[in-house]
Amino acid sequence: MNSSHKSLEFRILIWSITTFAVLLCGVVIALIFGFIKSDSVGHLGSLGDALGGTTAPILGSLAIVVTFLAFWIQYEANQEIRRDIRLDRFENKFYELLRLHQYNVDSLEVSGKFKGRKAFEKMHEELRYLFYFVERELNSWNEINERKLNYDKSNLMDLAYTIFFFGLQETRNNKFYIKNNLHTPFAAKVIMELNKLKNRSKNEKKDGFTKFKLEEINDVTWKPSYIPFQGHVSKLGHYYRHLYQLFKFICSNPTLENNKELTYSYVKIVRAQLSNHEQALIYFNSFFNAGKIWWQESDPNLKNEKGERLSYFLDYGIIKNLPFHLTKFGPEPEMEFRLALSKRGRKEEEIDHAMEKLFEWIGG
């Protein structure tokens, strides 16, 4: 039982006892003075009968009230014990899921050389190169074709991330770009040109690893120590699924009784485990079809305190420490978050206030 509940119950008990005691004393004193003034010794027996008859109901009522308060306080204590037990069970599972998340991070590797958080850095480099390549191909397409494609950075990131996630071969065979509502000839051309680039890229042996030297795009050079554009679904698929389930477990758990402050304290523990490159990849993952779950929960029953569909980005700031220098090549976070808040019907002042809470680097 927390201290505030104990203090309130103690004050109620003392107040009740004091009130009945004062009433009882008042009645007794009034009776005594009344019989003294009567100048009759024979009235002493009547005094005893009067005192007993008058005080007995009061004392009985006081006993009933005190007994009720005692049962009520015990009931509250039992409820608090049950809440503590449920919270203990929640925390046991929470820390087990957190341990599994850390295990997933440590198990990730690229090319057998880059492991753990270093692997996220290498994957981030590949995604950045892919985005610039797709952006260049769009400009080239619009220069030579009459039909202009008006894609924004979120559309380009969708295609770049699809190739990054599944790889060239899988993307081409299953035509994922059709499902993403992208212009099929353009997406097919991007994949074809990327495949040509991979085949003609120069490579050299260094420290036992093959270095692929790809052409420079937008002043960005990339020399991967592995065959590029093979996809990372086998590495990241499980990572994202588990991380999503971890955040969902926290934000929808009835044990926390819709206490946003308490819920947020557990979200912060998970967020503290995410490296800069992890947060950047989670952000870019949100423009990929399956990653839109970060912006809006698919379960219509999971809502925030305003009755809006729950958003892990907007309601709990799971990437609050997102480093903006790692997201320069894609959709701008500030603009995307402002747009999402605007779709929720927030006014400009509300958006400004919300942005200060959603990002570490804004308004500081």
C-alpha cells in the first residue's frame, strides 16, 4: 500500500473516532449537569440508566463504523498486494523480453565481421546508398520520359527500403513494388540498374574480405565488405517483430492501469537500449509497408487517452533520441511528425508543444 493511501485512511479513521468521542462526551456532560441541578439524590439511578441508554447507541454506532473502516482498510491493503503481485509478474516478463531484445541485437551480424550495434551502422550505410540511387534514377526518369513521376521522399524510401530489406533477387521475383503502389516500369528499372551496378562494381581483397567499390552518388561513396543488395530480412525480420511485441506489451498491458506516466517509464528503459543507428533504421522502417505499425497500431482496440488509435511514435516517443544527422537522406523527421500530428487534428501551438516532447533535439 502506498504512503498516500495509508495517510488518507489514517486521517479518516482518526476523524471518525474523534467525532464520535466528542459527541459522546457532549451527551454525557449534558446529562450530568442536568441531574446535578435537579438536587435529587434519587435521580442518580436514573442518571445511570440515562447515561447507559444514551451512550449505548452511540458506542454501538462507533463500533460499527470502526469495524467497517477496519475491514475497508484491510480490503484496500489486499487490493494493493494484488496490484503489487501483478506488477511483479509484469516486470518479470518485461525484463525477460528486454533480455531477449538485447540477445537479438548481439546476434546480428553482417558479413561475419560486423556484429551487434556495428552491424546496424553497416546496414544504415547500405540504406543511405540505396536511397540516393533511387533518387538519382527518379531524376533520370523524369528527364527522358514524358510521364513525370511526382514521388516524394517517403515514396522513394519505401522502394529503397523494400530492396534493402528483401534484396534485389527477392524483390524482382516477387514484384513487391507492385504491392507498394509504385510505378512498375520505374521500380523495375531501378532494380535492373542496381543489378548492373552490382555486377560491374570493382572489388578487391582486403583483410580476407571482398571490398566492393561502388560509384559515387551525391558525394556519397560506399565500399561494402560484403556482396551488396542481398537483403537483410533474415537479420531484421525477427528483430523488428520482437521489438514491436515488446512495445505493445508495455503500452497495452492492463497491469499498468492506463497510467501513461508509469507506462512511459518502461518505454524509456527500452528506448535507452537503442543505439543511434537502430533508431534511425526504425524510423526508416516506418515508411516500409510492414513498418507503418509504428505510426498507427493495427489493433483498433488499442487507443490513447483521447480515443485515437495508439501510435508508438506519437504517443510514447520510442525514437525520441533520433539523431537527425543520420536521417538527412530520407524523409525529414520533423516534417513527417508534424504532418502526422496535423492528421490527428492538432493545432499549430499543440504541434509545437508535442514536438518538444517527441524529440530530444527540439526546443532544448
